[in-house]
Amino acid sequence: MQLTELVAYTNRLLAVENFNDYCPNGLQVQGRPEVHTLIGGVTACQALLDAAIAQQADAVLVHHGWFWKGEDPRIVGMKQRRLAALLRHDISLIAYHLPLDAHPELGNNAQLARRLDLTVTGTTGGNGRTPGLVLLGELAEPVSGADFAARIEARLQRQPLHIPGNDTPIHRLAWCTGAAQSSIEMALQEGVDAFLTGEASEPTVHFARENGLHFFAAGHHATERDGVQALGAHLAQQFGLRFIFVDIDNPV
């Protein structure tokens, strides 16, 4: 598969032009022109790059790439070592941030719904062509906050932080993977019983308690493992690529 064709196809699939993101989406570092082996991971950290080199990969596909808004633009230290590793081995870096969160089938939010048996009923927070990043949905049967926390732990293999804003059962939920704790206010306006994301901030706890809302922080990394896997599997099937997902553990 030609690298340019692979990136162009994925850009269209994820509709990257509809997002005003914090980083460039698509090809971030150009490597060899053909792709046979694609390594997937959540974040383009050194450990993932080392795994790609060991597998003689042609490209790395991630959710968290490089070149974020507001960061130091200099290529020094850790950034230099990472970039040097890719360039030395002629490996491309392909990254999709918000577009991979939002895709209705392959996205992190949609994949989390599948993993937790949530029925998607809508989205919120959209603006113009940009789709809403917060999903709305329901459980087949109402469950207690403790039981839903246990489901999260069983399905994601990590114990979530659960702030029980009340003791009522959970039926309607809102969720957004990663560091979307500030969206809890948006979730409350939708009249849901619970809000689920990856991370928590100090004010989030008080907001949940004072507004009677169950809040779950299930891990930034843990809630965003499935999108890259789904996208990589799709690309492998579509173009006959060899795709390998490497889970570099991160407790956050």
C-alpha cells in the first residue's frame, strides 16, 4: 500500500477536515513510501517506537501523536530522540486525535460503548460540521453505581474512580474518552444519571456530588485503547496490511 494513498483514505474516513484540533491529524512524520506492516498504539512514546523497530514496521498509527499546540517547538531532548528513531529507520508516524474519538463506528467513544454494552442514542457538543464528542446512551437495564463500576473494571481491566453523586440506579449516561472531565457540565444539561470519561480533576468531584450525578474516571489510556485497534483492523482488512497493536501500559 502506498503511504500517500493510505493516509488520504484514512483522512477521508475520519473526516479530519471537520475538526479544529490541538495537533495535526494524519501524516506527522514521513517514512518509506510503501506500507506493509503497521504498528498501532495509543501514544507515540519511545516504547512503542522501539516495538515498531523490532517488528520492522513501515508506519506507526496512534491516537496521541506529536506537535501539540502550545508546546515547545524545538526538537530537543525526548522529542529529538523519538524523531531520530523514526527517521533512522524510515518509519512513518500517522496520528488521529479528535477524529478518532468521534467516528461513529471506529472511534474511541463508539468502541467504549460496545465494550460496556451501552446503546448510543445521540451526541452533544457539536458545532457546525464538527460532530459532538460526548455520546449519550442507555443501559439495557438500570444498574447501581457500584455494579456499573464493577462492569467497567471487568471490561477495561482497571478499577475506575467512582464518585457516587447519589444512590439512584443508572439508566441514561453520557461519556467521552480521555481527558473530558470538563464535559460533565454538558452531561448534566442532558439529564443523564452518570458521566464517564478517562480522567478526573479536583473540581469534578465536587460538581458530581453537588449535582447528584454519578461520575466515573476509568483511565485516559484504558478508555482510548479500542479506537486505534478498530481503525488498524479496518485498514488491514481494506488493504491487506499486517497490523499489530502494542499496548504500552499506562496507569493514567
